[in-house]
Amino acid sequence: MASILLEVPWMKENCRIVLASSSPRRQEILGLLGLPFEVVKPKFAEDLDKSKYTPREYVMANARIKCAEVVMKLAHPRHPLSEEMERKVGIVIGSDTIVVRGDTILEKPQDADHALEMLQALRGREHQVMTAVAVSVAGAEDPVAICEVTTVTFAELSDEELKAYIATGEPFDKAGGYGIQAVGSLLVTGIRGDYQNVVGLPLGALSRLLVSELGQYRQKVALRD
Amino acid sequence: MASILLEVPWMKENCRIVLASSSPRRQEILGLLGLPFEVVKPKFAEDLDKSKYTPREYVMANARIKCAEVVMKLAHPRHPLSEEMERKVGIVIGSDTIVVRGDTILEKPQDADHALEMLQALRGREHQVMTAVAVSVAGAEDPVAICEVTTVTFAELSDEELKAYIATGEPFDKAGGYGIQAVGSLLVTGIRGDYQNVVGLPLGALSRLLVSELGQYRQKVALRD
């Protein structure tokens, strides 16, 4: 399951890893693997029509689009790559996180009122956090994606408490209006599932996907040779 | 529940908070409250006879002893305190974390073989992480303690994978031989309960304890005045 631990030396030597995400939290989590990676921020406006997707389809589509955009960008480099880089297997990782309450998708709040509304909808009950991860190996334009779901339970909280939390400024760049890895942890009584998935990148699921995609790629290359 | 958010301004003004723990992870989590605090490392050797306690009693005893030791130390300051410090309500927080598999308490591994043995006992199944927190307000020598329990599920892992993990050096200063907040997250498929409790300090439970103990203290003082 965690066999990425055994693959890290090979990947260090033979892969060029690109994270298609501007989230510092995702960068921090991916950094745990001890593999060097670059960050290329996708420009995708995340403006898909939510009414046409289930939450799971929606978050997976976002991750795939971000990944594919960066794959395209890397296919046409502005500067020629070094020979070493040319030789490496490119791996692009795209990701998106949403908070889902019932059938409603909560993304980043626009202002304090919007944050209060979101947090009121979450208090005293369970919701789901879904993070999708899309991976492209060796320039494949159709990334493979998975979606990990974690259930989060919020404490019963007064409006006064929610406002005190919003005043910390933390909700504004976070799906659902809270950050579980910081002061927002005080809003949460518990979770079921993968914690890093709530922060923004399910490292276990991503690792399994990477190992399986790389395995397939290496098999294909071996057959061709 | 999270009403510590409302108490922080008062506590900033009126409390002197001391964390009786040498764990940088506990310091990081406590820091999320935005309250200044000092760190005083307890010298307690953590050598209670485990056979005389249930795991829960054992971890709570450790937290209480660490807390009480630092309370005693602060009661006899080497240098006179400033007037401002004298006026403040002292709060000492002690804590201890253990990993429990069945009835067996796992603490920090002594060497690589010991770490492997621990991780073999944990793989492919559930275990409990218990963190106890003891709080003393205004010099009380008998700290009040609570114990938070989180269930952690490990992936099925081969000896080879466990050895690759041990080679990272991460297991050695950690109860149970893994760190969920770092590379060790790859060993874990999911948790049920409070995440920070697994890292080493259940901030939600600690906050509720602080708010309740401070409330009782203020009531007592008000009655006396």
C-alpha cells in the first residue's frame, strides 16, 4: 500500500514531478515524500457549471483540467530542457478540494457574511471533504483521477464563536471556510478517514496512484523496447 | 464548545501559560491558540510500573506528574517575578501520549529492531492513541486531567516497507514508532476522532478543560472578594 517508500529512490533519479497547484498546504504535504518537485500554477478559473455534475464528478473534473492544462504547458517549454530533464519521466499532479454538505458544494467564501453562512451550515453536524487528485505520466493528456472522501464533524458553535473565528482571517482562502490544520481545528470534534485529505492532498491515495501509474508506464516502455 | 475563541483576549491579558513538555509538536499545536506561553521541560523519567495501571490511568498519571512537577518548580522561582507576572493567573499544562494495541502500551522505540517489532504489531489493523492533558490553575498542586482517544488504522505493510520507513529515522522519538504528521502518514489509511490528539495534543479537549477550569477559578475568586 505504502510502497511509494520503496519507489522513492528510483523516482528521485528518473522522474520530473510537477505539482499543478498554488496551495502551499499541498506543497507541504507532497514534500513529505522527500522527492524534489516543481510547482506550476494552473490558470483554470474553476468555473464549471456545478448543476451539471455530482460533487464527486465536479471535483474530479477540476483536478483533471488543472493537470491537463499544466501537461499542455510543459509540452511546449519556453526554453529547451537540459538533456537530463529530457530523459526524465514527467509526472504532473493536479488537485482540487471541495466541502460538501448534503448535496451542496462549498468552495472558498467570498466575504465574512458568506463565511458565516457556510460555517452556520456546517456547525453541529457532519459534512464531507472531497479531494480529487489527477495524475499524468509522460505527457499523457488524459489524466487518471481518484477522489478521496473524509467525514468531518463540527462542534455546536454559537454565532459569536463563528464570528470570532472569522475575525482571525483564516476562512477566506479555504474551501468550506475553515482550515482544519490551524485555528479551525477548534471547530472540529473529529474526523473519519484521511486527515491530509481534509488539508488538501490525500498523500496515501496519491502515492498508490503514482505507484500504479508508474508501474504501468514502465511495463509499456519495457514491452516497446 | 470552542468558546476558547472568546476567552483568548482575556487570557492574553491575565494568564501566564506554561507548557510542561519538551515536544516541539505540542508547542506547535498549542501555538495555534495565538496565546503566548513558556515551555518548562519536566524531568520526570516516565518510569511508572505499567503493570499497575490501565493504559488510560497510566497516561493520565504521567500527564499529572509532569504538570505537578512544573507547578512546584514555578512556586519557587529562582528570580523574583515582575509585578505584572505576579498578578497573572498561572496555568500549567502537562501532557503525555501513548499508543495502545490491545492492552499493550507502546512508547518510544529503543532502536531499529524495536521499532520494527512495534510497527509489525500495528500493521493491517486498528490501534488507539491516547493523549492525556493535565491542567493546574493558580498553583493548584493536584492537576485536573482528561484523556482523549483516537483510533488509527494502519495499512497492510511488508517488512521491506516498514524497514524503508524506519530508515528515514522518523520512528525514534515517537510513541508507537511513527509520526502521523510526517512520512508516517503513509502508513495510515485513516483515523476516527481528533487528529491533533495523535500528533500529541488534543487542542479541542484542552481548550474545553481550560475554559471550564478558568471559569471555576474566576467564580471562586469572585466569591472570595
